[in-house]
Amino acid sequence: MEITRETARYVAKLSRLEIADEDMDSVCRGLTSILSYMDEINASIDTEAVSVTGGGDCPTRPDTVQPSMARALLLDNAPEHSDETLIVPRVVE
């Protein structure tokens, strides 16, 4: 697959990269080389016998309700708090 300058510009825009015009030919050659190599790999590897991993076979723990930390204990460990909530430094003005 041949990568054109327009395709390289589009990929650069999506990647938020700035590519100078004098570097564009080199970038196109590099991307074309990478895609050609990927085509070679895809053509030479047989993945038909490989089973799919993940999905529904993952072991999970049951979702059970458990008691949480007491509010008073939590607030006692906080550097600053009101009667019901933690007080943190303001981050948005």
C-alpha cells in the first residue's frame, strides 16, 4: 500500500503532529515501508488454529455488598473536614 502525502497529512492531523513539507516524502516512505512489512507478516502467519482469549472465560469474584469504613473514622484521618465531607484545596476557579 502506497501512502500519499494527503494520507500522511490526515494521519498527522489525527495524531496532532506537525510534519514539515520537506520531511513529508520521508514520512510517506517510512509509513509505506511499515505497512508493507505488516502485509508480509499477515500473509506469512497462519492464525486459524489460534483460539480467542478473554471474553466470558475470565474468572471474576461475586459482586457482594460489604460494609464500608465508618464515616467518623474516615473523617478523623482527614487533615480537614466538615461534619459530613472531606475538604480539599480548590482546583477550579
